[in-house]
Amino acid sequence: MYVVRRTRPRDPERVQQEMEEVFRALMPARPSAAPGQGNLWRPPLEVFETDDALVVQAEIAGMSEDRLSVVVDGDLLSVRGERPDSRQHERRSYHEARIPYGAFGADVFIPFPVNADQTEAEYHNGFLRIVLPRLSPRSIVPRRPGEDGERGKGVR
């Protein structure tokens, strides 16, 4: 038996992407949900660390800063907001629809201690950039039992 392949093999990642697009097209449109209800879309993120900080960038175009919420709670950074669809009541026939509207949210685990009081967030040209500075390490000098403020002849 001979097997003749008449087309090039399909890339499995492309097949997966096409299937996701079909399922998204079949799903009914979801109404805008309030943050915390679970019907949130997640914006694309970049999370990386430098020597001095953890940096989180989110691509969230078409918004004003007053619709964004950035909260640091322990080792979790939460970004929430809502991108309004200003023309939602207008009659439209879509040919392609890939821009999500409504409530969104993203949670990022913070892998090391940060100084939450010095956290900076900036929204510019559709990107939200959050910089969480590392806590500076403390040096602790061990003391020998019996040392009461005097320096002994041992290790410092």
C-alpha cells in the first residue's frame, strides 16, 4: 500500500489555534461583568525581573487610567479594569472580531519580597507598566551568647 500525501502536513499549533477560533465564534457574546465575577478576559502580559525589580507590562489599549485598578496584596499583583465598547448599540456585521471588551483581570505571582510602597504604575500608549522594586536585603550579624553590646574576641 502506498500513501501519497497531496498537501503539506498541518502545523499542530495552527490547528489548535483554528479550533480555538471556531469555538470562540460559536460562543454567545458575554455581557460585561463586574470585576471578581469570573467572566473576565485576560490581557496579554509580559512579566520579567531585573536586578532591581519585577516588571509587569500589560497590553490594554483604548482605555482611560481611571478604569484601571492595580493592587499588591502579599505575593499577588492584581490588575483589573474594564474596556468599554463605545459602539455596542450600533448595528454591525463583523468580518473579524478579536478585540475583547468589558471587564478584564490578571493576577501575577510575585516571586520575591517587594517594596509595595514604592511600586510604580504608568499607563502610556496602550501599555500598563508596573514596576515592583525588590526589598533590599538586610545583613544580620550573629552574636555569641553572653555578648551584651560589647564586641567579643570572636566572629563578627
